[in-house]
Amino acid sequence: MLTGKTVVLGVTGSIAAYKMANLASMLIKLNCDVHVLMTKNATNFINPITFETLTRNKCIVDTFDREFEFDVKHISLAQKADVFMIAPASANIIGKMANGIADDMLSTTVLAAECPKIVSPAMNTHMFDNRIVQDNMKKLEDYGFIIIPPDSGVLACRDVGRGKLPSENVLLEYILKEIQCEKDLVGKKILVTAGPTRESIDPVRYITNHSTGKMGYAIAKMAMRRGADVTLVSGPADLEPPMFMEFVPIESAEDMFREVTKRSDSCDIIIKAAAVADFTPETVSDEKIKKKEVGMTIPLKRTKDILKYLGEHKKEGQLLCGFAMETSNLVENARKKLDSKNVDMIAGNSLRDTGAGFGTDTNKITLVTRDGLTELPLISKEEVANVILDKLIEML
């Protein structure tokens, strides 16, 4: 995922420094080249050997360390880095960076780096809220640094408030957003629907389907990492809402219809990956229930066809992609859907294919357009998402 990418991690003196070992390990597993710079205070919380073992690169602490290949280390690392993350960032390093002070290896390298720089503050809540620290962070933002808001909770000093270093997963998401993908969707607004819908029968029961939302979430995430302005409208899914996008949770097909149509006119691309229930229970009067005129058979009515509505109201230049889950005649049914609903592409998959469909991390998709079809092998849903986005970009 990050083959050929270089990440430099700057670690300062904070009890949260231990999290950076896990982050370094996560990056290595993504085939990233990781280099770590530490302040001397940071070595009181975690040993440089830990990072050297994980990254197989020398962990630099001393500006005048003679045990390195002959190059100007702070310059060579600054030039090599695709992204520079300073985490945990103490009040001290924030003040240095904001005011151009370069008196150790970390602050010197930051000053020389021209890549995106991400700062994740971690400190006592009263220090974090201090006006001096806040002013320094505003300076950094003005200089183009990306600031990660700290989490709130019980701190190591037992104070309660803002100042905790976010989880390693959050830190990783910031890095992936910056360097995983080429930013070929900058300036494009993309609306994605995902997950199932629930149609209430009564206060206890509802009609739904087996959709987990994984495919739609993968599309939304990859579109965001490629620079798009993404809105994700999602039914009830047991997934963490992706970062860096507008997330709109819904329950019913009517909810989804309302939220999607409200936003559709402003979008360049709409991808309907949600598995919307086709039917919803009709409202039954209390009088009929009392008279026992309603038995075990529940009267149903059709829900609104969101994809068809979007096709009928598609604006000029807008692209619309739908999904088709089939058990037979996949291509034939996808082509019918392509024409009858006036969409630009159908991503079809068969429930008969092992490893594809609901609940898996992989998918096997056939992309059907008016110009032909593209059959994909069984690959991860993130890879499928990128192919779908590639095809749509070609059509823009």
C-alpha cells in the first residue's frame, strides 16, 4: 500500500511516546520506509533500539552523531520524506517549530522539510489550553502544518481534559490521507451510499438485508484519499465512520431517499452501493389491529427507487454508478439496469462467487458500461474501489 513511500516520525518527551512503536510497526507492514527522530527527553520514555529494531533504520537523536553514512542527515531525511509526523508533540517542540528554532536533530530536520508536516500535540490539559501554546499551534497552521486535535480523557497526571495522543489508527489515517494516493479527485464532490436499510414493522421488529456496508465504505475512503470532497450516507453498519468526510447516518429507505436527493444536485459523481430494502410495511391502523384484521401476513408497499430517481434527474456532466447483486445472468441483468435507470456504470457481482458479496473484505466485480465491460478478479474491496474510481475518472 505504501511501497516506495518514506515517513519520518518525530518523537518527543511524553508518556504517549510508547504508541509510536506500534504506529511504526503498522507503517512497516504497509511496506513503508520509516525513519524515527527522537529528542533526548523522548529517550527517557522509550528506547531508540525499539524503533531501530522495528524500522531497520538508525534512530537519530544526536545532531552530531558520527555513526552514520556520510551525508548531512537532517537535510537528506528532510528531502527523502513524503510526510513528516511529529507525535507526540510536546509544548516545547511546538514552540520551537512555530518560531523557527532549530537546536536539535528533530527541530532542524522539520525546518528543512518541504513535505506535508503533521503535528499531534500531547500534554497536560492546562498546558494545551495555555494561550501561548494555542497561539503557537495557530502559527503552525498558518505555515501549512496539519494539526491533529488531541483526545480528551484522564491524562497520565490524572487531570481530565484535552491533551491525550489519539490512537495509532487515527495517526495512521492522517498519514494515509496525505500519501497513499495521487490526488486525482481534488475539486470533485462525490456522494456514496452504503449499508442496509431497516424498515420498521413495529417497535421491536424490522425488515432488513445482509449488507454490511464494507464496499461503500471502501469507496468513500479511497475517494477521500484521492482528494475528493466525500459525503457518505450510510444505513446501520457495524463499521467505524471513515474520517475526513461528511457522514450521514440513516435508518430507512425513506431516510436515504431524502438525504441523497437533498445532496445530489451538488455532486459530480454519485455511487449507490447501499442495499436498500425493496419493501416497507404499510401503516396499519390501531382499529384493524384490535379487530384482528391483521394476521401474521404483514402488508407491504414498495420503497422509492433511489437509483431510478437519480437517473431521471441526473444533471449534465454528472456520473451515476449503481450496484447489482445477482445470482444468475449477471451481465445481462446489469445491462438492463444500466438502460432502465439511466446510469453510467453498473458494478455487478454474483452471490455465487466465493469471497464476494456481503460481509467479506474481498469482492469480485464486473463493471458494465455502455462501451463494454471489465471483469475483475477476486481482490480486496479497497482495490475494487480504486478500479471503480479509475473508470469513473475516465468518463468525466
